[in-house]
Amino acid sequence: MKKILLIATGGTIASKYTADGLAPQISAEELLEYIPEAKEFCTIDTVQPFALDSTNVCADHWLKLARLIESKYEFYDGFVLCHGTDTMAYTAAALSYLIQNNRRPIVITGAQKPIDLAITDARSNLMDSLRFASHDRAHGISIVFGGKVIAGTRAKKEFSKSYNAFYSINYPDIASIHDQKIIFYIDDKDQSTKPLVFYHEMNQKIFLLKLIPGIDGKVLDALFPAYDGLIIESFGVGGLPHYENDDFMEAIGHWIEAGKPVCMATQVTHEGSDMEVYQVGKIIKERFPVLESYDMTLEASVTKMMWALGQTRDMEKFKELFYTTINHDLLFL
């Protein structure tokens, strides 16, 4: 029987209604009381490093979780992390960069409704997660939610209330779970031969700028002193607007010349960016060594930049890290 560590961090799954709205109040041990049948196929220990609404989760918490898992890694066959849904995709991506090549599964889950309600997705999500974490073929970092297993770097919350909240972006689901059965679509554990690596540094000083029509390029100058890296969420397949007397180009050049990476991404969820298609994209890539997210999710792009900047400020080494495929995050270059 597999030995699983349940890591509770708060979120809706562990929340109760209060006068001020939902707030995390259910402990890790109490979560297990709602799914006693889980003990039929695995033994479970619990730990609770914090209890937060996931809106309050940031890189400090990701690093804390990575250190916790590192300290417990040799003692468990798998890990299930209960987390709020709002930043779950960020946490899954961040852990994918902080913990690489793990052959023991690290599964992240949560719920759209608290586990103590009569009608909730919490119990099924938690049971599915424990079942997947106990499977011999499971590995890597993934989100298990709504009967789907999604690579940690490919998940995005697409619905704010529905049980089927998370989708895999630009990549197939790893598996599906129905009636206690796991159907694998990607079974690549045998291909995972690289050594396990834990990382302990991230640079949180990253800004994600969403372009709107008529945006003033001076916003980049205002952001420059406070941030070490910039991701620009552009229109379509990617490009920068060229307005009269516009200083977007000069501002981007200022960032890059200062050794601060600039990455172009897209506001469009599916199919990724390609700045070689239109003049508005091609001209900026020809003038400056800007990076491109291609088919990566925004959550992966943000956390990967945080991770890579935490390892190096040398731009060539940073570029190499950013363009290294990790946990299925990047297919098209």
C-alpha cells in the first residue's frame, strides 16, 4: 500500500462560511474524515504548512512548499497538495520549476465548494488525487481536478464557479479518472531518467503587463525601477503597437540593455504566439533580443521567469533556462 503525504494549505476545499465570507478553517486531518474510504488503497499522513485563501499565495509559499516536499521526499511514495483554485495554476507551474524530474508524483487539487457541504466536488477531487498519487505510473507535478489530470505547467482556470474549472492549454491531458479507474493518455514515466533536482531561489520582481488599445509606452519607464523582468501580454500572435510619438521600442530597449529580460506573450489562451507573422511583431524581435512565450501558458511564463531569474542574471544563461522544456511546458520554438 502506497504511503502518501497530504499537504493542506487552505483554499475553498478547506473553507467554512463566516460573517465575512468563506475562509479556510478545516484542518488536514479533518479533510480526511470526509473520505474514510481512501484508507482502503493508501496510508496517509498529513501536514499543514499554512492555511490561506490562495489569493494570498506567492513565491515565498512556493519555496516553502518545495522545501517541505524536499525534506519529506524519501519517506513517501507520493504527495497530494490541497490548494485554493484561484492561484492553483501558478503554484503547479512554480513547483514544476522548483522540483524537476521527480518520479514520485506531486498532485495539486482543490474544489469549487467546501468539503463539508452536502453537494460539493471536494470529496471526488481529493479521492481522485489520492488515487492518482498512489498509481505506479504517476510522476511529475500535476493538477487533478474534475476527473482530469493536467500537467502542472499547462493548467489554467477557465471557469470561476463550475466544477469543470481547469483545462490543459496547448497540450493533452495526462490522464482521466472515471469510476475509480485511471486512463493514461501520456504515459512517459520510463522516459524520465534525469536526476531529481530541487531549487531554492525565485525572483518575485516580475511584472505582467496586459496591452490595451492606446496604451502609453511610458508605463514601461514607470515599472522599470521596481521590477527585474517583464512579460508583455500582447494581442493575437504577438506584437507591439506603433503609435505616433510612441516610445515603446525605446523603453523595451532600456529594459534589455539593463539586463532585465522582456518576454512577449499573447492574450489569446490557445495556440500560442508567433512574432514572425506580422510586422508589428517581427520588427521588435529584429531590433531587440526579446523572448517569446510561444505555446506556454501565462502562469508558466511568469513562474518560469521568476525561477530562471532566481538562478542567474546572465541573460544568455537565462535564455537557455527559459527555453528549456520542463514538465511539458514548451513545445514550439
